[in-house]
Amino acid sequence: MLKQGLKVHTPNADRVVEPHRFILLEEPFGRARAAVAEYVDMVVAIDLPIDVALARRLVRDINTPQMAADPQAARDHVETYCRKFLFESRRELILAGQRCALENCDLVLDGTKPVAALTVELLAALDQPPKRVAQRS
């Protein structure tokens, strides 16, 4: 509906989304998810080393108001997440998702760059016709 210029009421919140020239959707699998594939014009993947992704995730999680209010809960959360990452296949799951995203995208951005630099690269790419990225091994 958004691509047709129509407003959309979000299913999980009482919000209205207005149509715009660009509609950004955070979707870890891009075109690989059948439910959204036909609506996707361009997939941008942010390539980020797994250690940086882990550190960012933990910093984000422990800085929520709930975690700041309860240091023991924050500690427990970090320990549980790290144990799952190390011993319960969470690392492999994240890497598999990352491989899928990188193999099925039109543009790969270097996630170690500052957000401002990534923004410039993305805006430049949006002015170009999409080019598929060669498959990676």
C-alpha cells in the first residue's frame, strides 16, 4: 500500500505510516524472506565483524532503563547472552543470518565506519540504479 502512495496503519501499534519516496524496512534476511521479497527494491547489508556486533548488542542492552535500575539483572543478562553466544549456537545463528544478508543484497556497507559515512554512502547509492553484489563464498 505504501508503494502505491497509500497510508498504512501499523498492525502492532496505533500508528499511521505515510508513504514516501523511500521506505526503509529493517529486515535481517532481505529478499530471502518470502513474505517481503516482492516488495523489496533494494537490499543494503551492513557488514560488521561478529565481535563488534556482540559488543554493540551488549552495550545497547545494558543501557536500557530496566538494566540500569537493576545491576544484578544486567549482569545476569550479559552472562546469559554470552553463554548462549559461546555454547548454545547463537554465534552460528548470527553468522548464518549475516551470510544470508550478504549473499542476497544490492549494496554492502562497512559497519565499522561511522554512521555519518554510512549515511553518505547509502544516500549516494539510492540515487543509482540497484546493482546486485556478486555472490560471496
